[in-house]
Amino acid sequence: MKASDLLVKCLENEGVEYIFGVPGEETLDFMESLRTSKIKYIVTRHEQVAAFMADAYGRLTGKAGVCMATLGPGATNLLTGVADAYLDASPVVAITGQADLKRIHKESHQYIDIVDMCESVTKWNGRIESPEVIPEMVRKAFKLAESEKPGPTHLELPENVAAMTTYEMYAAMIPPIRARRSSPDRQSLRKAADLIESAEFPVILAGHGVVRKGANSQLQKFAELFCVPVVTTFMGKGAVSAKSPSCIGSLGLSNDRQIEDVFSRADLIIALGYGLVEYGPKNWNPKISKRIIHIDFTPSEVDLHYVPEVEIVSDIRESLELLEGMLSTNKKSQCSIDLHGNFRDEFERIGSEKTWPIRPPQVLYGIRKVLGDSDILVSDVGTCKFWAAKFYPVYDNNTFILSNGFASMGFSLPTAMVAKMVHPDRKVVALTGDGGFLMNLQDLETAVRMKLNMAIVLFNDNSYNLIKWKAMKKFGTSHGVDFTNPDFIKLAESFGAVGLRLKKAGDFEPMLKEALTKDVPVIIDVPIDYSDNDLIYKLL
Ligand SMILES: Cc1ncc(C[n+]2csc(CCOP(=O)(O)OP(=O)(O)O)c2C)c(N)n1
Ligand SMILES: [Mg+2]
């Protein structure tokens, strides 16, 4: 069997539905093998988008998303999305072409060492040097990508290896069996239960791990039963529904009000599926005074501000289930504190104002009203992300998607496209700044070609506002942050998409509703007033 056919067969064996990518001369054999496969090849207009799409597929399904690029510039373009999957713990298998093995020892056209380049952004990474190893290497790439903590792996297929043939006996498929995780250690559970019982004011810090593994219902039940307030990281939003009295907001900015109001009172932090990359512990434990219980699939990172007294390294859902049976104390004193009521009132009050130019909370309030509980909001990186993360109430698991480990601009359009592919029955909104949107704008063509409907709510302020805002705070002035924009209506139309411009605040909701009825992407150009930015710090 030909090596490239064997690679495709192995990908089919892993249940791969899509490969996102941009082809090149060195991937011709692989592309030809894919032509007759049931795997759908989604050709993108930039490799970064292909990697972001694989990343989004991984986040939304738990199965590795697959992206592909050619050697040299294709691979370097792919890297940003792969790095995003690495720091945001998303399962991805990246495949790149490479030059013929007979020319990689010397200076030669488009050759750089891609395996070396990918080393720091992958869990595992290797070059396929002969066809016989393909079944093992593919299985290993998927197994490692999908196991906790998930992340990207990379396979490189040199041009001459792709064209080689191998004996059928080497083409046997390895079944993709998922290993069960071991049960939590009973001694650690007992210790954790004792710590919770004796704590005055325990607080749960729920991170992306809860969302990733769908431990949300178990967490909500636990938190409500024992009246433990839950603060989530930005990527942990949805770990408890914002409708639950236990949900008191999200944490991700220094000087957040939660730190003052809740974390300063807390004597015990129960960290659940929390990754330090999401929000450093120095921010919420500056005096190293908190007792900490770490519950996650993997042991904790070593950090002076995060030294757990007990670590339960196991399945989060099962750990909570078992802890529930061990706890007797019902912290009724905390039940009477309505920590969330304040937020709900603020949300209603600020969100329903109709000033012009419109401000971010009013837009988010409108989005929340138009979207159902399980519809999806994707946020790009910039001031829009902080507003959404602090202000937008999330009701269901994995319905608020953002990049907050790597925090890469340009993330929202590719992610929203995949959200619509994976959940065609749900409404999808991408919230983005004008800076982030133009970083991957070219793939509006891919979205139009695929007839993917989503509303792209674009905060138009002619600047990299987040950086401008921070510069103003630090120096009282800013430099190198302003730019001009194209006419987004004409731009959308030239792609075959739809462009709408908001002209008064009261039009936002009907405009968004209309946008979500099309069969192509719709850009809503929103002239935004960022003068309320300091409010982000104060909102619960
Ligand atoms: C790829 C990338 N480049 C640079 C940055 C640094 N950065 C973070 S936010 C930001 C500004 C974002 O501008 P825009 O998308 O217009 O959003 P706004 O802050 O104006 O709402 C920049 C440059 C980044 N996070 N990612
Ligand atoms: Mg901007």
C-alpha cells in the first residue's frame, strides 16, 4: 500500500471527519489519497485559520481536530494556531509536508526543520521516516492529543516517504481504544473533605478543565448542595450556569472585584480543572495565605502562590461525586449570601440603557437576549474579550469560547465557523475587535463557500483598544495603536457575505436577529464607545 493512502486510512480509523488546510507541492500525494476518502477536506485561505479550526473542533467535540500544511511557510503559518491549542489545552493533530529526505541535510528550497520548530508547542512531535511506522505514529499522535491535558501533536510526512509503498502486513489498523482514568485516591478525598468541613468560607475556582470534560452538572449540584460559591476563570465560564445562585462571576483581570469581595474572605480555595495559564495564582493568592485543594486530571504546576495541601489527580466528575458523599456540613451561612444578585441587577440596568454610540454591555445584553441557552458566543482577543468575559452570562457548558491561555487575536472567525459546522442547529455569534477581525479576514471566503451563517459583531474603534487603554493607564498617553478601517459593508458584500451597520442602539437586537436568519456570514459593524472600560474591573 502507498504510504499516503495508509496515512489516510489511519486517519479514517481514528474517526476523522474533517481536515482543515492549505496544500502544497510536497503534500500532493497525500491530497491525492484524500480525494477518494470519506474525510472532508476543508481548504482554507491561510494555514493559521486551518489550525484555529482544528483547535475549535477539538474544544467542541473532545476529539482531535486535524489541520494540514505544506513545508516551510505553510508550517510556519500553521504554528500560531497550534500554539493556541497547546496553551488552551485543545486536542489537535497537525500534519505537515516536508522536502525529500535526501535534501534535508543541506541548504535547500523552502526547507526548515519543522519538527524542531514544533517542539515547544506540541505534546509530541515526529517525522515519519518510513511507511511501516504510520499506524503506530498516527495512533500515538491521537492518543496523546486527546488524553488529559489535551493538546496538539505533530506529524511530518516527507515528500518521498509519502510516495513509498509498504507491505499490507504493515498496514494493520490499531483500534483507537480510550483508556479509563483511575479513580480518585481515598486518602486524598478524606483529607479534602476534612479541609472543606473545617473551612469558614470555602470558594470553588472552576477552570477550563470542568468545561472541557463536561463536569458542569456535577459541579453545579455540588455547589448548590453545600452552598459553596463558584468563581470561574474566563475559559471556565459555563462550568456552572449563570442562573445558579452559586455562580458569582468570572476572574481574569487583576484588580477584579471578586478578589476583594470573595477571595479576600475565602480561607479555602477548591481549584477544579484550573490551569495556571488561565489566570496566575499570584493574582488571587498574593499573600500565599489560602489553603488550596487541587482537583484535576493532572497534578498541579509548581508555583509559590499555588501549593495545594491536597491534590486529587483524577476525573473531576467522579471526585466531586465521591466528595459529595463524604461531606456532612451544609454551609447554610453562605447560602444566605446572595453574591450573584448584584451582578444580575447591574446586567439589567447597564445592559438595557440605549445610549449612542453604543457601549459594550448593551451589545452583550442584546446578544444574550437573542441567543438561546445553548447557542454559542465566540470572543476574539481585545477589550471585547474582557467585556464579554466579565459581563456575558453563560448558561450552558462550552457555549462561550475564547482563547485565554495563548490569547491570540484572529481566533474568533475560524472558531465560529467550526461552531456552526459542529452545531448547525445552534445560533453562533463571533464578537471581535476591528484589529482581530482583519487578522483572519481572508477566510470570510471559506465561510461564504461553506454557507456558514454566523453574526460577526465587530467593535469598530479604529484602534488596538486594549493596548491603548493599558498604555493610557500606565503612561497617560499611547503610541502606535491607531489605524483606519475599510468599509465593512462593501467588504462583506465583495465576499458574497452580508454587511450591516448599526446606526442606533435600539436597532441592535432586531439587526442581530435578522443576521442570524441568513445562509452566509453577516458582519454587523458596531461603532463602539469604550469610555466605560474601567467598569470591567468593578463588575461581578
Ligand atoms: C496575534 C496577536 N497579536 C497581538 C496581540 C496583543 N494584543 C492583545 S489585544 C490587542 C488589541 C486588539 O485590538 P482589537 O481587535 O481592535 O480589539 P479592541 O481591543 O480594540 O476591542 C493586541 C494588539 C495578541 N494578543 N495577539
Ligand atoms: Mg479595536
